[in-house]
Amino acid sequence: MDRPAFRVLLTGATGFAGGGVLSQCLADPRIMSVTVLGRRPVGRSHAKLLNVVLEDFIDQSAVGEHFDGLDVVFFCLGISQSDVPDPVRYRTITYEYTMETARRMKARCPDAVMHFLSGAGTKVTSRLMWARVKGEAERDLSTAGLGGAVHYRPALVVGERGMSSRYRAERLLRPLEPLYRPLRGLSLRASELGQAMIQATVEGTTSGTFENRDIRDLADRYGLAG
């Protein structure tokens, strides 16, 4: 039996979490094509990679045709509240960009599933602004009329060796990974996030929320079947 081939759109590919997802997509033969939607070129070339530059994610009508025929969207675009402390701007990037992508999906590829990179501690009723906004995005994606919405809540995402990070905490903690790696609820590697998203797609997952431990469980199953 032929392996399924999926057409993917990926956002956030210039970040080290999204960059890890991109690497896995390019390496996996079950991924037919990867359209990267971003505000700047991703800086890679590959036979199945299409890089689409969009300066403002608040209106994606100009790139609507790139949603045609998609099977899945891996939405890894995001920013830390410490980088954007203004609540209006943070909500625009975290919530409005996400929901605009969902609107384009509903219009052009309504059966496609969105896999949304959220974060540990996300909760609509949280006193933390970032957690509330991400929680609202999770809630509204699940009723956006898509083929499905799957949410990922990693704790610390550790970049692969050679990947740079602008976040001081990640840079400081990365050398200590052998110490906390056995605690499956505390961290995961960027490559594991990509493996988990692909594995969930292969398994036909269209709903649910995966915490850090669940994401690593998905990654452990990656490639074992099919």
C-alpha cells in the first residue's frame, strides 16, 4: 500500500520550534509539499519547499491560493510576552493572526486540520495575559469550522544542536538537557515537536490537546507504523 502524502502549510518556520518542524517535514517522505508562510524568507531550499513571504498576517487574502488543496496547517508562529509586553500587540500576533489563518483555511481548504503550537499553562481563565490569549485561540479554533484543530502545549522547547536561540533561558538550559531530559513533562526537542505533529497527522488526529508528555509520546511513535 502506498504511503499517504500530505500537503502542509507551515508558519513560524524561522523560529527554532518551527524550524525543527520544517526540518522534519522536509525529511519525511510522507510530506508531499511544504508551503512556508512567513514575513521573511526561511533561508532554505528544497525540492518540496515553497517559501511565500507575507508582510502582514492580519490579512492573508493576497496569498489565499496557497491554501488550496492543503491537508494540514502546522501553525508555529508565535512570540514571547516578554518580547511584546503590549497586550493589544500580543493579542494581534497570537490570536488575530491565528484566526485569520483559520478563516483562509475555511474558505480554501475546509477539510484541512490546524495543528496549533500553544504552550504549557494555557487557560482561558488564567491571570496571565499570554495564557488567556492562547486559551482563547485554542477555544475559537475548535469551533472555527475546520476539518479539525489540534493543540500542542510544550513546556521548554530545546533547539537542536547548531540552532541559535534569542531566548536567554533556552540558551542557559540547553547544556543541562541531559539532567532534565528524563522528566518527560519538562521539555522536548524541536525535532520532536515536528515528529509529533506529523505522527498525529498520519494517525488521523483531528482534535485534542497534547501536553509536553503527550507530545513526546507521539514523537516516540513517529515512523513506527506505515
